[in-house]
Amino acid sequence: MIQKKYYTVTDKETIKLLIQHIEESEEIAYDTETDSLNVRKGNIVGFSVSGDVGIGFYMPIMVFNPVKNELEEIMIEGMGAHRIAKNILSKLKGKRIICHNASFDLRFTRNYYGIDLVNDLI
């Protein structure tokens, strides 16, 4: 039986685990969660990665504030989630990337964070 470990990235310790997981994995399944289908105007609100069966990380980046009726960036121990996400996603360069909807996810990542993973797609 496969031991399953799923993490929501909300603190520095889980960020470290995620980075270590990426660094130790040759192939990474990658998925984005967005607020739009428009890759030029929408926001990435979260992403997930997995480099092995039964292990997965989800990093929320933005959440909906019902009082303000808008999305707000999450802060993780005083640092903005967008900055953290860009740093983490840049570590996917050189990995073998697997996506269910690669055209969408990789275009969103390039347009939103300036990270081009197209050449890493398998």
C-alpha cells in the first residue's frame, strides 16, 4: 500500500519540504488554479506539484475576501505568496514537467510569473 502525504503550503517548514521535494524529483506533475481562462488577464490563485506517487503539495497564493469582494494575496510568515511562488516555480526549470492541460498551465505561468517551462514539458 502506498503511503500518502499531501501538504498545503502555509508556513516556512512546508515551503522547505516543497523545495526539497522539487530538488529531489526528476519528473514533476504541475497544475495551476486560476480565476480566469484568460491567460493574459487572469491570476494564478494556487498551484500544485507532485514528484512521486502519493506525495503532493498545494500552495494557495490568493484567497477571496468576501468583505472586500476581491482576491487577496496570502502572506506566509510576513512574505507575500506571489514572491514565494515565483521562487519555487523557477526551480521547476530543468525538471521533466507533466501537465494535464499543459498549454493552459504553462502559458499562465509564463505570462504571470515570467517563467517559461515549455522546453521542460514531456
